[in-house]
Amino acid sequence: MHFPLPHVVADALHADYQRFWSSFEGSDRAVVARLEALRATYKSVMTYGGAPFVEPEDRFVYCYQYVLSHAVWVFAALHQSGAAQSIFEKPRVRVTALGGGPGSDLLGVLQYRHVTGSRARLACEVVDRCDAWARNWRSFERSVIAQGGVSREALRVDYVRQDLGSPADWDDFERFAASDVVTVSFLVSELMHQGPGPSEYLRRAFGKTRPGTLVVVNDANHPVYREAVSRAAAAAGLERAWSKEGRTSALDPKEAHDALWRYNERWGTMPKLTGKNFSHVYIKA
């Protein structure tokens, strides 16, 4: 049985809500307004890219809207593909989450580790242009440890600030040579408006991976995004081991509602639980 991921997310959100919102009147109206602004941003993501997430309030509403589904889709790719089994039999697994934001991908990896009974220690790096996401991750980390998803000793997470869309900010890519698992969740769609730079970053990053490395990519099911990922993977010698495309559901809506009902009642909306996505799992030959 997996640890209750919706409750892990709900408990972390509750802690952050108390920290950011509970001290002033009209906070729920402010949350709703920011949720509406966030959704508007992602409706035009192909033209203008994603939000900068400078303010903690914007990071909070993103976590409410997207963390649960993004985590479940990473877990589903690992579990359904069957490609990660041998990796998680090792005593130590190194994970790199590109554009990993608040750590959604890490929650999906932790759920896979828990479900499969792996005892691997995880050393994780989250590479993102906004290193303030680390504050949100600490709330998720405390929640998942408290609910038995992992012990504190078996998990280390570091944040690396890097703007993946700006070549001037790129480093030497050596971290990928040590990675066992690389995740790329809804990053390509946020960066493709910047031109060829993001595709080149993926090509270089994928090219540095060592034989046997697993690469998990989830994103909106648009041909521009699929083709950019496929070209970068092929150029880097990655072989596709599993794929799924089309409308997907993150989990049973009732399971999510049972954990997040208090916010649904306050804000009149549930997190995103379905989407038209593609999911690709690659292995470095």
C-alpha cells in the first residue's frame, strides 16, 4: 500500500496556508484571484511561458493546483513502464529533477520507492531558475516523512539555481553523468516560447547521462513538445522504453476530494487532476 499522497499534499498545503494566508482578512478571495491568474498564464504558456513564481503566494497556489497530479504522473510512468525496477534495487539512487519546482517529481519518485518496497537511499537535485521553491519542498518533505513515506536518513534533497532557458546560465552538465533517474515534468511547454535554447539544453543534458540512466518526461500532449523531446532524446542516444499519450487522470477524484475538501469548499475549485498529456520513459543505451 502506498503512503497517502493526497494527504501528504494536503498537510503541506495546510502548513503553508497558515504561514502565508491565515493572518489577514480576505485571504480566501486573494487565493481565488491568484488561482485564476495562474490558470490564465498557463492558457497562453506556448506564447509567453510559465510564471516567474517570485512571490510565495504564487508558489502556494501552484502547489495547490498542480503538485498532486504531477507527482502521480511521475509515479505512473515509473510504475507502468517497469523500467525503474533494477535501478531501485540499488542501495543508493541519484535523482535529478529538471525544472522540478516544489518537488512534485520527487513525491512521485518517493511513492514509487514506497510501493515497490525499495530501501534505496535517495540523493536528489532539483534544478530550477527559482530556488525559493526549496521552502515549499521542505513542507512536502516534513509531511511525507511524518506519514511514513521515507525516513529522514534515506532522503537528501538539494536545490540548484539555474535558468534552463538561458544559455548564459548553464553549467557544465556533469551532474547528469551521475544521475540514475532524470525527470522532466511540464518543463518543455514552459520554455519552448524561448526558441531553440531549451531543446539544446535537453540534448546536452541527455547526452551526458551514463548507460542505464532512466529519463522520464511528462508534458502537455502537443506535437511541438513531443517532437522537441524526441529529437533531443534521439540525438543523445536515448531509447524509448515506454510511452503513453492522450487524456490521463491523476487519481480517483474522490480520493483527492477526501484530502482536499476544506480548500474546495473555500475556493470552489479542486486541483487539476486530468489532462491531455504525453508521458515518455527513455533509457540511455
